[in-house]
Amino acid sequence: MGLIAAWGMAACGDDHDCDDGADAPIEAADASTDTGLWETFGGADTDDTAETEAGPEVDASAEIPELPQAVCPAIVCDLPEDGVIGPRTDVHCAIHPTDDAMGFHWSFTEPIGSGLVAKPSDFVTSIQFRPWVTGDYTVRVALETLDGEMPCDDQAVPFRVVSDEGFRVVLTWTTPTDPEVDLVGTDLDLHLRHQHATDWFDDPWDAYSRNASPNWAGNGPMDDPIFGLDDTDGEGPETFVLFTPEADRTYRVGVHYASARGFGESFATVQVFVAGALAGSCEGIRMVAHDLWDVGTIAWPSGDVVLVCDPPAITAGFPSPF
Ligand SMILES: [Ca+2]
Ligand SMILES: [Ca+2]
Ligand SMILES: [Ca+2]
Ligand SMILES: [Ca+2]
């Protein structure tokens, strides 16, 4: 495993004084080999816009204290040279802050349905996470300095997770009366039924948040549905991935509106990806509490996806075991 780094001298734009010359550019490991990765992933250019000439002289008698210089620390992630890893591989990223750093605002871009990690604290300089959904990711950090500016907000390290992902089902939703993304919201549940299931909530053949890790087919986990997180406070995503579906099976997708928590109707979107490519979707399907939406089927090994969007096949007041 090598190291891939992004470094941010280029992030010190015209609005920021980066040229005091006292701070040497941060060394990036294997810098000469990174260009291809950045090009591959459309990442930022790493042109040497850093200036190294001495800055203006400082008047020692001035009463206004000199503000710290903004220097962007490198993000260094434990990734292979080509930035490509398999699913469920631990990734560790760190920065080495300068004295003027007060906060580190970490963020991610990630494939649909990944729901990678909770946002890291603004005070940690290293993070570890385990991406599990196939696709392109980027880790970013924005530096907050003593003067409150964040001149390094284009720090980014891209990488790609590849796998033989059979299919992925992703549920997201909106609730008009609850626009706030916080810890209070509606609870919809994604369901993925094996062909053996006789009905929804048929444990173990209907996988959902309360039956999230059933052992289907063979003993190993690759033919089982892998669940992300049960989102109980609005928006989603809730995701099932089945890496190696069984042959000659038809899987069925459903959505249950488990709890409205007083917020009323929600609008559900389901997307199905086969081998990483979008194969079908239904968007903005209106649901009220205790509705069960029979979304459609995924046949294997054909990968044929048949979803019922208009009109959606919804059963009101569906009895659930809880
Ligand atoms: Ca909310
Ligand atoms: Ca849920
Ligand atoms: Ca299994
Ligand atoms: Ca949520």
C-alpha cells in the first residue's frame, strides 16, 4: 500500500496571503506518480502556483498582531497507487496541521446509497472509514484558521471502490412538512425479498432493518443482502447490496412507511443499480404511514429490473409485526 496525497498550496488564492516564504511547501509522498490518478478522477490540478519569494517586511512596532499565515496541510490517505480498492476496505486519512489550524471540516462525496460515515468531528486530524458501495469517492477537508478563514477548501483525495457488485437497491425520500435534516424525521424501511418469501416481513426471506443480515443461499455472505444503515429520521439512504445473487432467482423490492412521527406524507424514490449502472428507478412516490409499496422485481442472472411506478402498487395499512 502506498500513499496518495493532495496538497493545497494551489488553494491559497489571490485573497489569501500565502507567500511569506517561511513555510516550505508540504511534501507529498509519491508526488510524481499522482498526476494520472488526478486526471483519471477529474481531480484538481496540482500546478506549482506556490510562491517562494520572501514576503513583505513586517513592522515590528505595529500594534496589530500579525495573523497567522494560512498553509494548507496535505491530506494523506492509506491507498494504493492507483486509488482503487475493493469493497469494505478500511481507509485511513490524516492531515498534519499547522499551528494556525483550529478546525478541520471533513466531507465526502460518495456513490448513491453509500451513506459512508457520520460526519467526523471538526477537531480530529485523522479519520478511518470503510466504504462498501462500488463507485467513486472523494475525501475533502477544509481548514479553519485563527482568523476564521478556510483557504484550503479544495483539498481532496479521490479514490474508487471496485467489486463484482451484483445489484444495489437504494431508497431515499423527502417529507414536505419536515425540511430540516436533523435527528427527528420520518422512518421508511427498504425491503428486499428472496424468492422464497411468502409475504413481506417473512423472516428470514424478507430482508429489512429488523432482519438486516439473513443468511440466504450458501453459507457465505456474498449471496446475502448486505444492509447499510436503518435511517429512522428522514431522507435516507437505505441500501441493500447483493454481491453475488443466486442464479434463477427473482428478488422483490418493497418500501414500508414504518413511522410518520406526525409529519404526514412522504415521497419515496427507489433506484436499482445492476453491476454499478442504474437499471431502473421510481421517483417521488407518495406514501403515508403504514403504506407498503411493492416496488418491483430484479431477476438474476439476467439483471432484468421491472419496477411499478405509475400507478405504484401500494397497500394501505399493511400489518407489520411491530
Ligand atoms: Ca427532520
Ligand atoms: Ca428506516
Ligand atoms: Ca449466504
Ligand atoms: Ca436520516
